[in-house]
Amino acid sequence: MIVLPGGQPGADHLRDDPRIQQKLKQQAGADKYVAAICAAPRALAQAGLLDGRRVTSFPGALEGGPAENVDYVNDPVVIDNKVVTSRGPGTAMDFSLTLIELLLGAEARSKVEKPLQRPAV
């Protein structure tokens, strides 16, 4: 799994770095997970990995870029096949726990999440 952190100007640096773009395309081509939070989904868009997918990001982060033909939703975390996106700092815990579950299973997520004392939703 490749996980891209959000924030600016870092998300734009990830989007504009040809090495990152190459790695993202290789990862997706190998049917492995790519994940991005906050503004970093714009790097996934630049790599062409969001086309036709259900995604989320920090509000406005994907506007005016190459992210066309996406089903944009306001959910905290969105999983579409092997592409995982999340909205921002407030969703970082949900994002992290989702990644743990994807990689290690629901039991591992529960083991990490339980001591956090997160309120039931």
C-alpha cells in the first residue's frame, strides 16, 4: 500500500513529482492499494487513478484538475476497489483504522481501536 499524506504544499509536490506518479501507476497496475487523505487525492487524480471512481477529498481539492468522471461524495473515508480516499484532519483516525483493517483485518482494527475509547457512532 502507498499512503499519501495531505496538506499543502505537500499534496501539490506529490502531484507534480514524476517519481511519485510512476510509483502510483505501478502500484495500481499491480492491483495493490493506493490511499490519500485531504488534498493528496489530487496526486491520485494526476496519475489517472480516480477516473470513474467513487472518491472524497478535502473540499475543493480536486476542482480544476484532471479528476474527471468521478463520483465525489462527502463520506469520511471512501473505498473504491483498491483506491482509498479520505477528507482531512478530522477523518484521519477513521482513515488510519480503515487502512489497518484493509491490510490486517477487522480483528487488528478492533485491537487498535478499542483502547482509543472512541465514542460509538
